[in-house]
Amino acid sequence: MIDVESLKEKLIARVHASEAPAEVAKAPEFRELYAQIPSLPPEDRGDFGKRVNELKKAVDDAIGQRKAELATVALPTIDVTAPFDVNSSEPLLLPASQGTLHPLTQEIERVSAIFNRMGFVTEQSREIDDQFHMFETLNFPKGHPARDDYDTFMTVETDQDGDPLIAPAHTSTMQNRVLKKYQGNLAQGEAIAVVVPDRTFRNEDLDARHEHTFYQVEGVYVAKGVHAGMLVATLQKFLEEYYGRSLNVRVNPFYFPFTEPSFEFALECPFCEDGCSVCSHSKWIELLGCGMIHPNVLAAAGIDSDEFTGFAFGCGIDRLVMMKHNIEDIRHLESAKLNFLRQF
């Protein structure tokens, strides 16, 4: 006859050592116990069956406890943002010789290099900023209707004044900062000459010509005796260097709160002589906004507008790249499609 008490200790020990404790409830020892009952004297069957049931209950209780223990075991933390987890071997990485720069990165470096040779220094923008630098330092006071034109992304986080922080809609958010940073140049008889190529964001309806994420290059130049002719000449020289050919340019009056006078800058299409799909057969391409820096913007940076003048411009780098490579859809640039990127 099987000793029920000894079997109880054996099965419970097995439960505590098991990673799948429920399997112990199906142990063959239980079948052997039940098979033994018919061979017992009738007067012993009731007591034996009772002890078997008590054994079964004790094992079930142990299984429940073991399951609870397994559920509370501290597992090692896995960083789900990591390229591979702690249980994986390090993957084989492609050699750097097989990688390339993104076409936008290539052109940002080229744009910066051209302006560096013209005497401009390069600064970086921010991807989260405050409304003071986005609007107020640029002559957009609170309540100004022109603020609505920028389709600005607002965050739930606020600044010290309780205004929502923003994803900058233009790299002009850096204008006040660079004017202050390089203000000492003016005292030494040198110009403030800075470009800021970086990423910007707007709540746009996406199509072939509009993206919610794109790149701009902001340019700022301040010194004594700066005039609009210098602005036009600077942009014309930059574009001729960028496209590698002589170009005619023109400016049309426009409105920006942070420049006065303000212009839309257009260049003769660098891809045709009689009109093409890039210029909509007009032979001219409206490319960027620019103008003479408004006295209020200079004053906000602590610069005397009676003594110093300057110009500023903002140009979409994505548009430069699309024109240069005849790309028909701006969304290709942010798509991460290898069959597109491998062309560059």
C-alpha cells in the first residue's frame, strides 16, 4: 500500500521546485492511489479515500502558492527602446562605408559651407522653444493676428508665464539669441553674420509641396550702413554658388512683422530658359522671404537701430533640395524609403 503521508511530502516538494506547478496535479501517483481503492476491505475504503482527497487538496494549495511566487519573481528590466534586448547577442552592424548621409544633411552642410566662406558663422536652433522667442522678440506682440499664420504646434508644457511651449515654426526663433550673442562684434567694428539651418514644424495639410516637418536656414547680418541692395546681392551670390550658374533675381514687396521693408525673393529658374514644370512655365521661382530687420527686433536685442541696420532671410532647405534634384514630392525626404535615399 502507498504511504499517503510520504507521498504528500514528495509531491509538495515537487510543486515548490517546479516552474510549471500545475503539471504536478497530473502526477501518475494519483492514478495509482485511486486504482488501489477497489482492492481495499470495504471498511477501510472510506478512510483511505478521505486521506487521498486531503492529499489532493494539499497539493492544489501548494500549486496555488507556487503560481503566486512565480508571478511575483523580479525579472530583469528590458529597455524596449534598445536595438536588441539583454537576451540577444549583439547584431552584426553594416560597415560605415556602406552608409550615406541623408540628402537633406548633405545639402545643409553644403549651404553652411557656402555661407561660411561668405563670412557667416553657423548656429543651431531648438526643437522646443517659448513664445517669447517665436513671436514677441520678432515684433509679434500678444494678440497680433499674424501669429495665426504660422499654424504652430503647441505643447501641454508651459513656460514660467503660463504660455504653452511650442515646436518652432521657423528658425527665426534664434534671431534674438544670435543678435545678443554676437552683439560684441559691433563694438569691435565687425558685423553680426550668422546662419541657422535647422528643423522646423508646422501644422500643415500634407501634400506633394507641404510637410509638417521641414528644414529652414535663417540668415542674419547686422552692421553699420547695411541696405537692401546688400541683401539681394548676398542671396544672389549664394544661389549662384549653390546651383553653379549665373542667375537673375527679383524682389517683390511683401509683409513680415519682423522686417521693414519686406520682400519675397524670386530667382530665374536654374533648370530652363523658356519655362518648365519646376517653375510652372513662368521662368521664375518664388523661393524665400527676406527684408531689412525691423527696428523693434534690433531694440529687443539691445542694438541701437539708429546706428546699426541689418537684413534677415529665411529659406526652405527642402525646397532647395527638391529643385536641385527635381524631386516631385516633399514627403519622399521624410519617408525613410531606401529606394529613394540610395539615389543620393
